Amino acid sequence: MMDGNRRLITTDSHVSVPLSLAEEMPPEYRFKVPHLEQRGDGVYLVRPLPGVRAADGSRDQGNHITQALAAGIKVDPDDEAMLARRSYGNVADEANPGFTVADRLAEMARDGVVGEVLIGAGGFGSLSDPEVDVIWASLMNDWLTDTYKDHFDKFAVGINLPLSDVAASVKELERAASLGMRPALLPDIVPGRPYVLPEWEPLWEAAAGLGLPIIFHLTGGRHANPGTQLASAEFQSADTSSGFAFISAGVAETVAWLTNTGVLDRYPDLNVVMTESHAGWLGWLIEFLDFYYHSRFSGPRGIMQMRGTETGKPRIPAPPSYYIKRQVKCTFMYDPVAVALRDVTGTDCLMWGNDYPHIEGIFPDSQALVDKQFAGVPEAEITAIVHDNAAKLYAFQV
């Protein structure tokens, strides 16, 4: 395969539903989901603040862009291209997102991409309040199925879940999977409701039973972003860069939770994907967890001994690396460190994505940046990371 002409599958590509979908919501709930609103001086696009609620009911207030959209931005309702960009949010100047399969295929062709994992609102948590979660998740999933059902060979369409209710999430997971959707979408963290809690167990069981991978998409829920409270634009810019680095590395906590609490051991058919969090930290995490698993600190008298066990043996029967290499994957856009550490992680744990159409993504320069970060790597290993691993996990036929 010639450089710059690989058949790429992006495991991190975003999708939005049209604003008109809000009209199918019960009238009393329409204002709680993205919608167009007629006001005295014109039409406004209103997108309520994204992100799941914490246990105390609070929600991350987002940046100035998300706050502005929550208040409403005046728009031309006849400008479909502009509405699409606003609906997707944070769109790079080079991208032209739309709502049709033809729109996506045209953009994919520009980037040399042959398959996409489509991540919608569910990858960032619920966009709505608990009383509308079930309705909105179902409407989004139905629209996505209707739009992409004839193209599931090229698109793995993520399932939006009503996270305010795990039982309802399991029900919607089963319904959407029966329509051909895959994988399931979760935020990398739900504030106040860590994935170590027993309440999540039915979801792990259901996903494993259905053979559906679960995507944990980066949200920033671990980062309070104190710089946004300061007046200095320079400091805010630096804080944003710092925050992005550390919330990416913070996803290691989710991997450790799922591994050390035995979730991956209990459900060997459960595959989990850490998305848009880079992967350079994965080699370090594997070595760190294995070291302490085997060290004296994990013995009966050690400070790392798992509470609740009386035998002096670790809670999981095999070293953490065993489960991580078997069931965990991490996606990255540009991460030469992850590529360099593939001798530690193996290539099965790694998948590539371009984060279309976001500003922080690499569209339409994916081919060039794949060439750059994989320079000197055997072609078979490159193909595994940028195509084959995703094709196998998500059942692509491209």
C-alpha cells in the first residue's frame, strides 16, 4: 500500500441529528433538547448544556460557546449548511458536515476514509433531564437507524442511552441493537456515579451478552477548568491545553476501574473502547498495574491489598495486563508515543480516529498524519491499527 493512500477506518467520527427532530418530542419537553425557537426578533438555535448530571443534580457549565448556544444564537432557518455546523458544534473550517449519507461519504472521500464509527450525543452523556432521557435517546436512535440502515457495512452507528436510568439504558440497548446499531455510547465518567458502582452491572452484562462494544468518549468531567474563572485570556488558553492533556490521561482511571474491580474478568466478552483520549499513557498503565499486582504491596499485609478479600489473593485472578490486552482498546488521532510503545501494549489495543468534524481533529489531513506518526512501522502493523482492528471489532465490511 502506498503511503498517503491507505483505507482508513476512523473510530472517532461525530454525528448529529437534525434540529427538526425536536418537533417529535412532547411539547412540554422540546425546549430541553436542541431545537429552533421563534422569538420576537427572529429564529434562535438553542442547544441545552451537554453532559450528564452529577449525583447532586449539577451539570458542567461548559465553555463560552456552549453557554451561548444554551442561551440561544440567532440563525437563518433557511441556511441548512450553517444549521448543520451549529448542530454539530465546534466544526473545523475545512469540514462540511451534513445530515445525509451522501454528505458523509463525500467528506470521507476527501480524507481517504472508508468506514466510520459514528458517535452522537450519547458519547458525551445525556443532553436532557431525566424525565426526557428515554424519549430523546429513542428518537435519536430511530433517526440514525432510518438514515444509515442501508449502509451499516460502512458505518457503525453508536447507540444513545438514557443514562439517568440504567434499567432503561439496558432496554434501549437491546432495542437499538436489534435494529443493527452498534456500539453503545457512554461518557468516560459520570460525576458522582463511578462505573465501579453495582448499579452499572446490568449494562455490562447486557452489552457482553449482545456482543456490543462500549465506547467511553472523553468528556472533561474530571477537570474543573479553573482557568475559565479568570480574566486573563492567555491563562485561559494555557489552561485549556493543560486540561485537554490531563483529562485525556485521566481516562486511565476508567480502564483501571474496569480492570481491577473485576468487570472485565466477569464479562470476558465485553470490549471497551477509550475514545479521543490518546493512548500514550496505556503502556505506562499496563506496566504500573502489573507491577503492583505482583509486588509485596498487594500481599495480605500490603497497603495495596484489595479490601473485602480474606485469602490474601488479588481480586482478579490474572494480571491487569491480561484483561487490558484482551478487552480494552484506545483510539488516537496523532500519538507517536502510543505507536512507539506498541511493544508494551501490542497492536490489538490500538485504533485510529480523526475526530471528524471537530476543530481539534485532523480532517482532512488524516493520510498525511498517519504517514508521519507511523514512519518506519511495518505496514502490517499500520494496517491493523488504522483499519483491521476496527473492522473486526465493529463488523465493518470495507
